[in-house]
Amino acid sequence: MKRVIFVGGTEFSGSTFFHMILANDPAGFAIGEAHNYLRPSQPHHFDMLCSCGAQPCQIWQEIALVDEKNLYQSLFDRFPEVEFIVDYSKNAVWIKDQVANLNRQGIIAQHILMWKTPFEFAHSYNKRGNIDAWRSSWVSYHRLYRTFFTEWRAIRYANFANERSALQTVCSYLRIPYFPNKEKYWHKTHHVIGGNPSARVHLYEDSSLHYQENVQRSSSKIEASEKGVHQSIFYESELDADLQARVQRQIDNNPHVAAILDMLEARDITQSGDYSQSGAPLTLSYPLIQLRRLKYLLVRRIAARRYDSA
């Protein structure tokens, strides 16, 4: 049975490399941020490049002509050998709409969420000079995800990076093949649109032009180009003590953070407990959901007008 795997996660969660790892199989196909390509909401979404290096990529030229309701079916038709597509668009509104389309077409939809702890996530923001913005982003994303989806499991970034058995557990849950060295996604040519350059950079030899271009676009240039990091699954384990204390104060002032952590840990695929009711108090009300949808449509229209006037 054909299936589409939606990879969720906040920005800087590791979902770019994670979704390419899952699709690293002759029967797998990673498409990246299809949502941003077909429903652009930022200026750079109007000029997204495929990871294959072709400019333009014929596959994405064809996708642009397909009704988005038939996006995945068109890819299955074009590539009969593909059994599962991995999409890490992450936008909950997009995923909700696409799941409804897939259900009507008899295609299975699955959900897996990659997550970082507040300290790890704040560290990623701190490296980019925006430390105080982590909490709003982290809380908002996970509340929205919990509201829109019920059947999903999670995997913590640190566990996935440090425990190779975690990948095997994820593959077993998703019912996709696992094999030794599956994590080396750079051995396969992917047609990923968008994505974090820090993950895409591993697709290319470090002497290539595409490598240099992605390093320059990366918001974490040192991490991407540091000796020993290229073409490896990297996890930075040491966190600054002052940063941890600052984040802890921010956590203490927001009651949702602890509830989200409980939810993520309960749903983590490395755990075996009952997660069916985890996170119930976190769901958003119907009016708030509608406001999110309206905001989403407004942002897209503003971006389109700016692009048209540029």
C-alpha cells in the first residue's frame, strides 16, 4: 500500500536530514518543503531550488503543473517503484488538507515528529542571535500540532543522533525498510525542495560548488563546515550554563512548556507507555484554529503581492 510520511518538527529540529534518512531507500522519495513550493508564504519560497542541482529541476517543473490535491498520486504514477513519499512541509494546515486528499485516494498517511528539548531548541536560537524567541515558537508549534493530529509518535533529536537503534525503531513503527548505514542519506540523489542548508550541505562533496553555496546559505556556517562534521549526524551536547539558567527561568514562567514536554516524552517512540491521552489540555479552541487559518491565508497573499511587485 502506498503511503506518505509527514515529518513534523519546529525549525532547527533536525527534520530536514531526518526526512532524507527515512527516504534513503530505493522505494522511498523525499520531497522536502512541498508546502512552501506550492503555497509560498515568504519571498524566498518563490525561488526554491531542488537539491539535485539541476536548474531548473524537471521533476519540480512538472509538479508545479499538478493540482496539489493530486501531488502525491502524480509522483507515485511517475515513479512506480516508489512505495512511500516523505514530506517534511511541517505546516499543520497544509498537512491536514493533504491528509484529507490522501484518505479519499486510498493512500495511507503517517505522522512522525522530531523534537528538541527547550534547552536544545533555545541553544539553536542562541547561535542565530535570537535567544528570546525560542519559547513562543516552540510552544506555538507543538500546541498546533497536538490540536490538528491525534495518531502520531515522536523522536527526540538527541536520541536519534546518538542511538542508532532509534532509527530502526522509527522504521519499524512506520513500516519502512531498515538496513545498516541507512542514516547516510548523502549516498542517494534526492529531489528535495527547500530545507535547511545545514542538512542539504551533506549531499555534496566538500570540494563542490553546491557544497559552498549551501554553507553560505546556512545560518549555522561553523557547524556545517567544521572538520569532522561533514557527512555525519552531528549533535552538540554541551550547553552553556548561563544559557541553561536563562532558559529555565523562561520555562518556569510558562505553564505550557512542562505540559508539552510531558506530551513529547510520552509519545516518544523510544518509550513504551500509554500516550493516547497525552497533551489533551494543550489543544487550541475552534476560534483560535480559525484565526490560525486566516493568518495563514493572509501571510500567503501578502507574500504573493510583494513578489509580484518586486
